[in-house]
Amino acid sequence: MRSTWKLVWPPFVAVLFFVGIWQLSVMLFDIPAYQLPSPADIARETKINASGIWEHTAATLRLTLIGFPVGTGIGLLTALLLHLLPWVKRALYPLLILSQNVPSIALAPLLIIWFGFGLLPKIILITLVCFFPVAVATMGGLTQSDRVMLNYMKMAGAGKWQIFTKLELPGSLPSLFSGLKISATYAVMGAVVAEWIGADKGIGYYMLLQKSSYRADRMFVAIAIIVLLSLVLFALIALLERWLVRWKPRKEA
């Protein structure tokens, strides 16, 4: 508990300091709310429109919780396939890299044309955002097994499948969770972008409405919700890693 508190309090204090400077700056320089609302204005707007904001948040969270497992699952399967079949890796890995050079916002209109305005194009977009960090991180972890243990298992007569299941796969878990943490934050971003291209509710849709009405305070509310959702998903992945990867040495704070 004490070690957790040591990790939490420095960023918490830094955020409080930043919010305090923000509030004082808006008050001292008399900045109009339509240009830069104060944290107090943002909190007040959140309280006033809590029910509507929650409805949009729930829609984005639902989309994220559907797309994130699909994207990470495909990323994990891709990493395992490319690791177990080196000739497939040589053929497809460059294409995997190239797929990330196309901005998701540029793919969105094509997905709408091909699959319509339903749930499917949104899930595909989140999948494209999420699978790459998991795939690359897991492949890196699978190839960084303990050399001493690997040579020992080979001398003991272990086959490729035994080496994979007993050494490479367990040893790749820290890298896998690193990719999952990145994908968790990308998933929320992907859901918001997906809502920009066609939705009737969600944080992305809410942001488009507020942009057209020049409500900066509500835009900041949406940004705060996106950050909060990303942090919650990140924290859940970190807790799962702490529970599963118990053998990983921990640095003392």
C-alpha cells in the first residue's frame, strides 16, 4: 500500500498544481470562458449536464469495450502466427508496418462506404488502432527469451512447442502487457474518432455538437472524460499484469 501511494502522490500533486495555476491564470488575466474556461467552469458544466454526459460516455465506453478485446485479440494472434511461422513474418511484417502509416481518420470514410453507418466500421477502426501495439510488443517479447534457459532446454531435448509454451510465451507476458497498456489508451481514441464519422451518441458525437456551438467548456468536459476513460483502462491492465506476472522483479521506489 505504501509503495502504491509513493507512485500515486507525485502525479496527483502535479495535476493539482497545474489545475491551480490554470484557475489562477484565468482569473488574473480575465480570459473569456469561450476561449479558455477555468477548471471551475468545466466542473460546473459537468454537474449541470451530468445525465446527458453520462449517456454519451456510456456509448463510448460500450464501443471501446467491444473494439478493444477484438483488436488486442487479433494483435496477439498475429504475433503468435508470425513468431511460429518465420516465413510468414518475412512476408507480412513489412505490410504490418505499412498499415500504420495510413491515418485512421483517412480510413474512416472508406469504412463507411464499404460497411455503412452501423457498428461494424467502428469496430474495424478501433481494431486497426489497437492490434499493432500488441502485435509488435508481443513479437518483441517472444524473441527475447532467456538465452541460458533456451540453451538448457535445447540440451535437455525440449521441442519447439515445449520451448514456446514453457519459455517464450510466459517470458513475453511483460512485453504483451506493455502493448496492452498502449492499446488501452488508443482504444478510447479510436472509439472517439469512429464516432466522428457517424454516430448519434458518444463522446465523439458530443464533441462535434459542442464544436459547432463554440462551447469550449463542454469540449474540455469531453477531453477530461476521454483522459479519465483511458486512465481507468490503463490502470485495469496494470492491475491484471501485477496479478498475472508475479515473478517479474519490481523496482523499489
